[in-house]
Amino acid sequence: MEKKQIKKYVFIAFLVLAVCLAVRNFSVISKMLSTAFTAIMPLLMGCVISYIFNIIMTFYEKHYFPKKNTAFITKTRRPVCVGLAFASAGLIIVLVASIVYPELVRAFKLIYAEIPSVFREIQAFARTALKEYPEIQELINNIEPDVMGLTNNVGNGAYNIFGSVVSFIGSTVSFMTNIIIAVIFALYILIRKDKLKNDLKRFQNAYISDRTNRYINHIFSIADDTFRNFFVGQFTEGIIIGVLCFIGMTILRLPYSAMAGTIVGVTALVPIVGAVIGMLISAFIIFTVSPMKALIFIIFLLILQQLEDNLIYPKVVGTSVGLPAIWVLASITIGGGLFGVLGMLMGVPLFAVAYKLIFEVLERREQSSRMEG
């Protein structure tokens, strides 16, 4: 038996043994993997944040005195552009909150004020419709809506739960700590990205063959182009549909146009299902003013979504990632089932990268078969 075959059988034996051990100790291994994933989660979040902000930072770097390469400009270009990228994101968050929050408060105040009158209307309808059941009418007439008492009870209950559940505080502190660590890690990556890229290239040249390096770099190039085009396209599409929603609602004289346009635009960052979520939230708020106007808003936004799905999304996002519509839906379904909203957002570009790589291999196989034939 040749030495090469012996190595092959030994490798297969070790692989079978490893699979058997993994199956027998699945609970222990899954717990270890879960612990490891929790530990590195802030760093993974930092990588995602740095990648997204790098797109914004690159834009600023191209416009930060591009024709000047003095020592001062070269030294300040990176930190200034990093600061501008984070300032832009903070400004967008503040702008969205300043538009949405006051309108939400006003809407819920309106709901609070309208509860008694709505309840009286329900009582009047019940008295008319249930004339043949005097016992039920008497029961309905004796019900009084104690809005203030209900609010106080809910508030006291929430306060007691908040005070007694210490784990909630711990979870909140842990989440905020992870966010802070992720942002710090993202800042480090952005500021030192050139050195990190150079170190990675040195590692590849030292330990990986040229052929493997070329294929790895090819995968990274496809992934970078796909993710960059997806994020830029998705953000652009969100702005377009948000502005169109605001303009259309203004023309139709529907209430909360600024808030609804902002909510629809922000939720549109999640492909396909995001705009539907934004529509339902906005329709509920408009319903507090007028059910008929809420219905008009739903019809208007459904028409706008058809325009988005058939014209805007394919032009702005669909062609940029190169993924057919059926696989976009599949990626959102699978990603959302596994990782929630983040999975919906990241599933599309990940599927697009896999789709491109698989079809590259398929095309090479077909070309090789034609040449042999």
C-alpha cells in the first residue's frame, strides 16, 4: 500500500472518530461553542460596525483635500474621516428620533384621550344590538373605563417587576458593555486598517500557497463588492421610498406624513418585509386620527411598494447583489429564522456571495466539459 493511501485512510479514520466523539458529547460541545460565540460577539459586532462605517469613511477620504498630500493632511485624513463617519451616523439617529418620537408621543396621547369616548360608542352600539338580552346590557352599562387607574396599575406593576428582576439590569449592562467594546474595536480597526491589511497579506504570503492566496483574495473581492453594493443600495432605496412616502402622504393630506415616511424609510433597510412592518406601524398611528385615512394610507403604500418591488429595488439593490428574487426571499426567510432582524439584513449579501461562487464553479465545469467534448 502506498504512503499516500495510508495517509488518506488515517485521515478518514480520525475524521470518523472525531464525528463520533462530537455526536456523543454534543451537549458539551454546543455549550462550549455557545460560550465562545458569546465571548467573541462584541468583536464580531465591531467587525460589522467597522465594515459599514468604512464605506462612509472611504467617501469622506476621497473628498478630504484629495489633491493635497502634505504631512498635516496625510496625518489627519484618517482620524478626521473616522470622526465624520461616526458624526454622520449620530446625526441620522438624532434626526430620525426627533421626527418619530414627538409624533409617537402625540399619537399615544390621542389614544389615551379617545379611550373613554370610544368605549361609550361601544356601549351604545351594544345597547342597540343586544335589546333582547337585558342581562348583558346591564352588565355592559355597569362597566366604567378607569383609564387613570389602569395606567397607574400598569405603571406600578412595571415598576415592581423592574425593581425585582435584577437579571434585567444585568442583561442591560452586559448589552451596553458589548456595544461599547464593539465600537472601540471598530474604531481601532478603522484607524489601523492599512496596517491590519498589510499584516494579513504578510501572513498569507508566509503560510499559504500562491494559488490558495489568489482564490482567497478572489472570494474576499466578491464578498466586499457584494456587501458594499448591498449596503449602499439598501440605504439609497430606504431614502427613496421614505421620501416618496412623505411626498405622497403630503399630497393626499394624510396625518403624520413625516413620521410615517421616516419609519417606512428606516424599516425598508430590512429587505422585502421591512416596508410591510413600517406600513403596519404607521397605519396604526394614523388609525388613531381617522380609520378611513389609515385605509387610504395602506392602499397608497401598497401601490408604492409595487413600484418599489418592480422598479426601484431591482435597479438600486437587486442588480447590485446579483441575486434572483426567489433567492432573496429564501435568504431573508432562513436568515430571519436563525438570527432575527440581523439575519434578514445579512442573509441577502451572504447568499449572493455563495450564489456567485457556486455558479463560477458550475461555469468552469461546463466549460471544461465542452472542451473535453
